[in-house]
Amino acid sequence: MESIQLFTRQTKAISIAHRSLLIIESIPGIRYNEIVEVQLGTGETRTGQVIEVGKETTVVQVFGGVSEVDLQDSRVQYKGETLKLPVSPDILGRIFDGSGTPIDGGPPIVAEDYLDINGVPANPASRMPPAEFIETGISAIDGLNVLVRGQKLPIFSGSGLPHNKIAAQILRQAALRGKAEDFAIVFAAIGVSYDDASYFISNLEETGALSRAIGFINTASSPVIERLSTPRLALTAAEYLAWEQDMHVLVILTDITNYCDALRELAAMRGEIPSRRGYPGYMYTDLASMYERAGRITGREGSVTIIPILTMPDDDITHPIADLTGYITEGQIVLSRGLERKRIYPPIDVFLSLSRMMKEGIGEGNTREDHNNVFMQSYAVYAEGNYLREISTVIGSEALSDRDKIYLSAADRFERTFISQGEHERRSVEETLGIAWKIFSMLHKEDLKLIQEDYIKKYLPEPS
């Protein structure tokens, strides 16, 4: 390791210091993403990361900011390695900041190993297809957009929609079904407000979910570089639990939009040529390097499942962040502002939502034998009811036939009883399917064309 004095062009360093950046003299062998230690004149040491390397100067972003850096007495020491996370089974139940430092008042982690937060790419030939059901306790997900182990299933939200409540509910309720296997949750909050950070931490503590969870909290006031490290720290912790401790891990990342905005900000600082809406052209590759860390590996007992949550600017699903995320992941859960106005929680738009791995995770042995039939019939009933709702606004409900009015009532009941549920209400998949069957009982049996006859005889209740 070599130690050098801070770059002496003091005026330029001060002008950039507000962004937590230091410009220092380059030395041979310095690498992009390398970790450095900034030793202050007071004796305090802060960690930084190289974000640009030039022939004469190197740009370092410092975790914790540079407001107290003395340009005369401070020194920078290159570590010769990238950011690593200390890991051991003791990381369960702990909360860290965006640089991997504990912020829960507990002791430092006594590490068994130090893992590179960028991970190690898995051999594609060793990957197993996702195929096992994870029960979230939310009917609109468990019934219509099933989450399976090893999948990456994002939630597309908008400003003001309750994605944080949904994330917290999944944190509390998610569990494996019918199997006594180790299950853990890793949660990363990226660029959130202090109120949101406090909400997530207190939610984990009050519900007892913290004992099987790990939290990484990056607030909006933290250095931009921490936005990029926070999700990678979370995924590294998840990989350790999955591949070394044989646990099944669910990773929730919120908000990916803040991550991408940080990526754009750093790209602008480096003077890179922007692509769509100012985001760097490599954003697709960068997002894929995180999302593709989900999966199951042949010969390993554990799994990593990822739910990224992102807010779409102006509710635009074609925005580059949502667009690229949709290309990489296996479906999406989309929140509806229209359902939110009706005070339906969770406001999940079942028509725009999709889980491409659903068929592999449902049916006998995973959920229940009738699940696929209930899924298809539910969509058909709700779609026809919504169509008739639009027609009735033009011609009036009096012009609808008796059959049409039944479908209209069924669609309303589907929103009120199937999609809508309490923030602290956990439903088993049997309860979810039972609600759907009660809605089907409103219809004539001959209209249940997407359900096998033996399932109708077995599960259809008498009309109420």
C-alpha cells in the first residue's frame, strides 16, 4: 500500500468537496472501484472508492463526506482491493448502512470471511430453473402473480403509491410453504428519507421479523456512491446465506429508481456521454449484473429470490428504468393509481402484472391442484366485468342484461374481497383460492368454462 498527499490544487478540490469527491494525484496501478482510506488530520479514518482514474489525477468519492477533510494534513492510502463485506452467521438480525457498517448499536461483525460485493458470476450451465412457491400472504400475488424461489419479480410503482407498505408486508409475511427449511429476508433501502428508514427499521423490530432478516439502509443524505454499494452489499449477504449457509433468501431492493439516478449522477460527474433520458448507456448491463444474482445452483440447497421495487417517473412504464428492468426480470407487479383512488390496498393492477414463472410454481405439490384453473377463470371474470363497467358508463347500467349485471357485481366483489386486504392481514393460498371460488359461485355454472368439471364439484360453494 502506498500513501500520498492530497492533490494540491486546493481550489478545485474545495469546489467538488460538496459532492463528497476528492481529486488526488494518481499513482501507477490504481484501479477503478478500488477502496481507499482517507486519514484525516484529527486521526479519524474514512473509507472512499475510486470512481475515475486518469493519468495525472484520480477521483475518489468518500463514504461519509469530505466536509472535515484537511487538504494539508490528510492522507490517502490505497488498499489494493474492492469493497468487501464481512460475513458470518451473526449478520442475521443486524442493520447496516450503505457502506456495510452496523448502525443498530450492536458490536462489529466477527467475520468468517470477507466477500467482494460485486459477486462472482454463476456458471449458466449450473443454474436450476425456478420452480418452488413462496407464499407472501398477499392474494393478488399468491393467486395471480406467483413468486417462486430463484425468481426476480419487480414491483413497478409510482410516486405516492404504497410500495413501502407492500414491501414491509412482504418482509413480515413471506415464508416457505409446508417445509421446515431455513428462510431469511435481506432488505436494502436505497436513497430513502429518514422517515422511511425509521419506518422499515421499526417495522422489522416490532413484528419480530428482524431475527430472520438483514437490513441495509442508505438515506437520501448519504453520499451518492453508497446508493451503488447498498444493493450489492445486500445481494452479497444473500449469496452468503444461500450458498454457504444453505438458506432460502428473499431480497427486497427499494428504490431502484434512486439507484439509477445515482448511476446517472456519477456518469455526469465523469463526463460520460449520456443515453436515453441522460442515463448511461451501460445501465442495462449494470442492472443485469445485480438482477442476475438471483437463482438456484445445482448442488446447492439454498436460493436467492429478488423483488426490486422502483417508482416510475410520471407513472411511465416505458421509462428506461422500468423498460430495462422488464427486459431482465421474469415479469412485473404493477401498482394502479386508479385502484389507489378507490382506496383498495394493495392497488395491484392484475392486467398489467405478470409472473412468467407462475406455472412452474403452482399446482399439486406446490399450492393446490385447482390453482391454474382458478387463475385463468379469475382473469376472465374480472376482464369481462371491467369491460361491462366501461360499457355501462356509456349506455347506463339499466341497459345491461341480468347476466351482465352478475359479471359487473362479480368484478366489484373481486376488487373488494380478492385484491383488497388489510395491511396486516396474511392469507394462506387456500384462503386466497377460497375467496375466488366464492366469487365464482355468483355465476352460472355453464360460465365457468376455464375450470375442470371435477374441480367445480369439489370446490364450488353453494351461492350465498
